[in-house]
Amino acid sequence: MAFRRTQNASRFVIYNANVYTVDGTSKAQAFVVENSRFADVGSTEEILARWSSVNQKIDARGHTIIPGFIDAHGHLMEYGHMLNMPSVNNAQSVAEVRNIMRQHLIDSKETYKNEGPWLLGWGFDQTSYPSKSFPTAADIDEDHVLASVPVVIRRRDGHALWMNQRVIDILKSKGVDLATTNVDGGEVIRTPGYGVLVDNAMDLVDKITPKFTLKQNYAALEKAVKNLHSVGITSLHDAGVLPEMIQFYKKAHKEGRFQIRDYVMVECPERNTFCGDLVPQSRTKDGMLIVRSVKLFMDGALGSWGAAMLEPYVDNPQTDGILRSDPNIFPQLVEEWANHGFQVNTHCIGDRANHIIIDAYENYLSKQSKLGKSQDNRFRIEHAQLLKPDDITRLGQLGILPSMQPTHATSDMGYVEMRLGPERTNHGAYAWKSMLKAGVPAMPLGSDFPIEHPNPIEGFYSAVTRKHKDGNSPSGRNESWIPKELLTREEALKGFTIDAAYGAFEENELGSITKGKFADFIVLSQDIMTVNEQEILEIEPHNTSMPKKSPVTCHVLIASRGTPGQGIGVRLEQLLPGETTFSTLATGETDSDGRCSHLLTGDERLPKGVYRMTFETKPYFESIKEECFYPFVQITFELAYPEQHYHIPLLISPYSYTTYRGS
């Protein structure tokens, strides 16, 4: 069942639904959406009685509706670009990887060369190969076709890359000799041969990899958003975005091409430094793009032995993981970011990494307390996969938010005990329930896409079962892995909605079906809270409803006053082929910023043709007690490119006006 607003439906009622509001109250049956926000929530009887005058009423026929899913940790542009790369996630050997990469090279009909583009892949996992050890450049170059082009494949956790000899030669031509190069916070793998770089060492290749073009970035953005919407995600926390990419986001938003809510975590060009002066905090008026947090990095990932541990790995006792920066910098770094008003979110996986950042957070909070200052910092730890029991307790005491990804647990559980041994595994690995019992204020949940598939239904299933999709786990057939850490369905749903909103200071705008909040909701094929456990994975989101910018928008500025023109009536009309009169398509009214951004739904595309925008200016000037020579203004324009966004600004004074095609 798909619900789609008709083009003039700025207000509509949905009734006879099974609504999980996730706002701490009982369930509802109906709600009203007006100007992209929930205007009322209640029973079917109450809503139909109070809103009888609303023309558009939609019978949900008992379908389940929940708030739009919020993925609290993902990577938007990496995901978009990854969708255009060959995926080797399911390969069980280096030979399979070669075959996948070679086939993509053939099918793409692209000419790969040293100056770009390179053949880029995603998802290798040496733990799935017979040797269990890192592969080498020679393993790729066994295929002579692959050996002739630059090849780089990222590990499925994003914390290692695998390259061929051609890339190693390009590095050497730029003065980087892997035989003598060592990188703090990273590792150049030399045994059994060159070809893999871990964590900070990946920067050596990232710095010389040809950049994506503007056209490629737009294509990646559109593809990523489309895929995220298809699984019910209406908002994400974008974990690590460089200043240059944030500028691209702002450009795309201004052009009406940014169609998902994004809470951005800034990543500095030089990792683990302060760059708040390069990226000031900002928030768009429609709440689609927010910049107010930073992403710091403490360690690597468990799968590549990069998670920083207090004791060595059981299956690799020569290492206890990687710290990506000197731990002594973090107290001052946290303080600098926090004092500039940024939320601090730090990547920590191993128990040593988590302990160090909890110390840094506590140091800052203690200083503030001694100064008599009370701040709502909401410090976060991204991943928080492995903690000592004492540090789990400290999370609750300090009000630190663990930002968790349930599918990481079910992806990793096959080798966690082999890496860590039973004691560390059973007393601090992916300890969701223990953290809630410790009193953490909220537990935002996500997927870490593209590391994992973004589908929140899969994350929900992992959270409440801790099993593989076939119902099994390392604990046995039909058994949950470390069942004491299971989440209830209520806890899991909160994690993907209101808790995630809280993790971005957005709990008053998002995360529940509550009067006054943005009307982001999804319709599910089945009741996620009551279906049989194995049927959870069969649930599909049938519709994702959130405000999307109209393909034609306008903006009125009162030039004589230098203020927006609020409350001005707007009418969009179309001249149909063969006709001599215009037909009305939509009507609206400018908001407090003088904009009218929702004349049509964001899904609509207008055909080529002639259109007219009419502004009812006389009532506005009468309301401010000024004369106006123009009782209305009509702007006729030609829409030649249906795939583009058309913006019609009007700058008006009592005796003159100006217009142009805006962006």
C-alpha cells in the first residue's frame, strides 16, 4: 500500500492506521499533516471529527505506520559512489575477487589509466578467504588485465585498502617507497607481501586517487538518497564529512537536489585536529542540512586487527591494535571543539580506545562542573563495540551516548571470540542492554552504511535476535549470541527513531509522530512490533513520506524594506499545448522567509512547456499599510529542462519589481 500526496495536498488526514508514535504515549490510529508537520494525532474518531473540513482523507486500512527511520551513523557520499563500484562483499577467495573486478572492468567499458579514473572496488574481507591473512598486490595481478590498470579495493569495514602493483608504482613515482615508509596510526602490511594499507596508512593512496567529478558527486548523491528512501530512511547522521564536501552539500541543497535530512559530523582535512573555523555551525530552515558536530578517530576496526585493545589479540598476539593519534591530544581537542559549541563524536571500537575517550570526555565535564557550568554536550562514542564493564558503568554516569550498529554485531560475531577470547567477548562485546541498564540517556542506532547494508529492518532484526538471517549464531542453532545483551522491540524502535533524534539534538523536531514535529513517517507491510521473529526480515516499507522540495519554487523579497514577503498568495499555472488559457496546477503561500517550497510534491516532474507564476501582492501591501502599483505580478516562463529545479525570485517595491531565474 503506497500513500502519495496529491499535488495540492499541503494538508491531509491519515486514519484507520496502526500508528506507533514512539513518543511515550499509547498508540494512535490517525494523524493530520499540515505544511509538512504533524498537526494532530489521535484516534480515528477524534481526528475525523476535529478535521472534517479537510478534503484529502486517506484510509490506511489498518497498516502499520512508524516515524521515519533515522540512521545514526552512515556515510552518504561513500555509499553513493560505492553503488557504482564492483562489490566483492560475498567473495570467498581472492580468485572470486579477481573475477568480479575483471568482469566490472569489461562491463563498464571505461578506460582506466594512471591519471584517472582508477578501477575502485569495495568490500574485501580476508577473514572469508582460506588463508585468513591479508592478500597482496600480486594476488590481484595474477590477472593480466587487472595488472594493466590501477586497482584499489577497500576492506568491508573501510579501515584497510588493497591495491595492485600499478598503484604501488604510482606511489613510488611520487616519492613514497612502501619498503621504508611508516605511518603513525596506521600500518603498511609487508608480510606475506606488499599490497594492503591499514587505517592512517591508507592516506598515502587516498591523497593520489583521482577525485570524483561534480557530475559524479551529483549522481552518487541522487542514487544514495533514492536507495535510503527505499528502505525507509528519512534522516541520517553523516559520520565524517570534509569541508569541501559540506560545500557541495550546501550547493545541492540550494539547488533543491538534497532530499534527505542530514546531520553532518565534520571531519577535518588533517585528522583529529580543530577546523571549526573552516566549517561554521549551520542549519537550513527546512531542517534538511545541519552542521554542528565533529567526528574524531581513536582507533581502527576489529576485522583488520586495528581496534585498540588493552591486551593483545588472542589470534594475533603480536599486536594490540592501532591508536590513530597520540592519546594525549584528546583532552585538549575535545575541550576546543566543545567550547566552540560542537558535539564531539569519536570513533572507538576497542576497549583501550573507548577507555581513553571516556577519560577525555570526563576530563572536560569535570572542568565544566568545577566552573559551575552546565552544558548539554551529548558526547557520543561511535561504535563502542568493546568496553570493560567499569567503562560501561561510566557511560551512564557521565551521560555519554553509545552510537551502535546492530548489524556489526551479527556480521562480526563469527570471529569475535577468536580475536578476543571468551572473557572479553562475554563481558563487554556489543553490550547494548548493559549500556541501557547503566543509564545512558539514549542509544542511537544505525548501520554504518556502506560498511553494512543500510536497511533498518535488518538492523532491527539484529538488535532483537542477535542471530544471522537464517536464525542461527555462534551460540548454536536458533540461539542468540550473548542473549543477555538483546534489545526489546521497543528499545530497538526507539534506537532507530527518537533516540537517534536525541543523539542529534533533534528530539523536538524528529523521531516520533507528535504534534508539531516534521511529518517524516513510513508505512510498513506488517506490524514490526508483533510479527514472528523470522518474519521481521520480510517487512517492507511501502512508502516514505517526508517533505521534498517542489520542482518549481519561488521567493519574494520586499526590496523597499529589505525583508521577506510573508503570507503572499502564489499560484502556478500551465499553458497546455493547443490551449490559449492557463490551467491552475497548484496554489500556496510564502512562509516567514518569503519562500514557497512545496507547491508541488518533490516526486513530481513537470513536462516541457510554458508556465506562469502569479503573486497576489495587493493584500500584502495593504496589510503593511503601503500603496502598491501592482495588485498582482504575473511571471511567464518556459520550462525547457524537466530534470532541473526552477526557482522564481520576485524583488518588489511599491512601484517596481525585478525577477530572474534563481537557483
